[in-house]
Amino acid sequence: MGKILISLFSLGGIAFVFGLILSILDKRLKVEEDRKVEEVLSLLPGINCGACGFKGCRDFAQAVVKENNIFGGCIPGGEEVNKKLAKVLGIKERSFSSKKVVVLCSAEEGEKYSSFEYRGPETCFLANISLANIDCRYGCLGFGDCVEVCPTQALKVEKGRVYVDYKKCIGCGKCVEVCPRGVLKLIDKEDKVYVGCNNREKGVSTKKVCSKGCIGCGLCTKLIRNSPFYLEEGLAKIDYSKLKSISSEEVVKVIEKCPVKAIKLLQEK
Amino acid sequence: MRDLFLIFLSAVLVNNFVLTYFLGICPFLGVSSSYEQAVGMGLAVTFVMSLASSICWIFYHLILVKFGLLILEYVVFILVIASLVQIVEMFIRKYSPSLYQSLGIYLPLITTNCAILGLVLFMVIRDYNFIQSVVFGFSSGLGFSLVLVMMAGIREELKFSDIPQILKGASITLITAGILALAFMGFSGLISS
């Protein structure tokens, strides 16, 4: 009986002492955490993509609360999240449009010609500063540097071509930064048309390196009135601000007429 | 004095907790991916180990042995270690939020780190006196930090080396740990007896 009591008291005493020390220290070392930061953080997607320019969602939330400004806004969150953010902070809303990425090179392996075999390190960055594995000086190298940085695994490389899964793409633009050739581009989420080529050379030179490349014929600029398409250094480009006034039938007409089928329509998911 | 030095040398190099007894492998593999994190974790573990060994010695000899309560050995040791870790966590959270964030779950996991409970039990089995256990605790922590920092240095270099696809990630880490352990076996002749 006595032993039970002694063990009870000694263990209880030790636990009591430690509990006392801990509770005193807890009061002394209390960390003031802003509840607003937590509130902002709960609104954010929490994928730490870094598209806002901060290290992660927590960093962004702290900066937002501290400066009372949403800076460039949360890009993957889109308009909905940014509206909520503005509401929490009590500042005026700004309009945000969310983005998505398009691949400005739609040639597969074999369609991009190469005059020699590349045996270097298999990264786009290193292939680009050496002679590269394809003859085209503007096209996608297909080693998938972009696939590795994508925070949501929206990109994949198949047959030397990059595909985007638009259900997963959040438009953070990390892949755009890492692509050494500028093959990837961010466009507004609503836009559905893009030019699937990045080759700025003249038509003859383009034909020599790729069977799918834009030859700069200019047909797309002439087919319809007030065309959103224009030529720049032998490459068709799109003025997205003009595109909104063009009916979809006319755009489809241009897409069908393009001799190399370089203009692409994104399928509605 | 000589035995203190021997305890020190033995705990840091010859009978290193991580590479000879294979205790505390969890933080050894989990927190060794960057140098700064490893230093932070090493300091935290060293602090907990030195305090745990001295406080546990006091409780063991002044309370448990005196009242014949050896059945409470483990409970008391775990209680002491858990409280110390809690204190360390509070301090780190207050004074270095970035370290607190980067250590993440591994900081509270020191509580159940087998290296620390192992240290206290070794201290009891080997019947160290107070000074000896303090030295033992401190040098064990030092040995742990040493190995952790070495591993972090190697792993930082590994990021830039050409590793075969099949060995990438966890497997090369385990192989590195194994080779490090082999290297540490070279110290085994340092102390005879």
C-alpha cells in the first residue's frame, strides 16, 4: 500500500513540476499570431506555387496582411479567391483574369528534323546552350524541364511534344520561366486560339527544319476582315484584344484554311 | 579526468549513436537534406540530450532508487524528455520561426527519438555518476549533430552528381548512410578495453 502511494505522489510531483514550468514558459514565450493571416491563408489554395512572387502561401498571406494590399493577387486562385481576399482586407476589388499556359510548338518527334544525334545531358537548359537535339532554333526540345517545375503535374511530354492538362493547369507561369526557348506562353483562361509554332525564320528555312512550322504565308491575316492575326518576323501571332470581337465561325474558317495547320483551337473540356 | 575524456571520445566517434547503435535514424534521414536544417536539428537534439541526461540522473538516483520505484523508470524518463522537447519547441518558435517551419514535424518527433531514450537507459546501465552522465549526454548530442551535418553536406553535393536513375532518392541516401557507418567502424580500435 505504501509503495503505491509513494509512486503516485512522486510521479504526480514530477509531472506537476514540469507542468508548472511549461505553463509559465508558455505565458512568457507566447507567439503573437495574427488571426487575419490565418484567415487569409485558409482562403488560398495552399499549393505554394510561388506565382504571386512570394515563397509560398504563408509568406504571401503575411505580406498581404502586413501591407494591406493584395499585390498581383493569387494567380491560381483566380477571380473568386481574389475577391474574397479583398473582402477580408476591406479594400477595393480589382479585376483579375486567371491564366493558362499554351505550348507554341506542336511538332512531334520526327516532324522536327534533326541532322545529328544529340547525346548530351537530357535537360532543355543544357541542350539549348549546346547545339540542341533538333534543327529548329525556336522549337520545343522535349526534355521536359517544364514538367519538373510544374506544381500540379499538369504537363507531360509525349513523343517529344509537351501536352497541357487544362483541368490541372493553374496558370502560375513557372514553366514559362524555366523554358529556355520561350515555347510556353500564358494566355487568358477564356481564350481558345493560339499559334502552335515559335519559329521566326522565313518560310523556306522553316520548312527545312520542321514539317509543322508556321511558314509565315499571311493567309490568316487576309482571310477575314479586321483579322486578329498578324505577322511578326515570319510568324503568325494573335492580338487577343481583337480576338474577342471575331465570331467563332470565322476563327474556325481561318484554322481550317491554314496550310500547315499551325493555328490551334483548344477543345472545351 | 581520463574517464571523462574516454566517455566523450566514445560517444562522439567510436560508439556514435546514429552510425554504431543505429538509434535516431528518423531525423538522420529526414532532416539531413539541407545544411542549415541539420545544424538547427543538431543543436536542438544536443540541448535536449545534455539536459535529459542530467535531469534523469537526478530523478533516477534521488527519487527512483531511494524509494525503490524502479518500475517507474521509463515513465519518468519519457516525461522528462517530452517536457524538455516542449520547452525547446517553444524557444525555437519564439526566436527562430523560419527554423521552426523548416524543421516541421521532426522537432516534436525528438520526443520519441530513440537516441535520447537510449542515452538515458545507457546511462543507467553503465552506472555513470552525475558528471559522467552530463558529459555523456553532451557528447552524444555532439556526435549526433556531427553525423547529421556530415550527412547534410554529402546530400547537398549529391544533388549535383550524376546518380543512376534507379538509385535516385531514398536508395542513394541509405547507401550513403551505410558507407558512412562503415567509415565510422574505423574508429572502433581507438579505445581498447
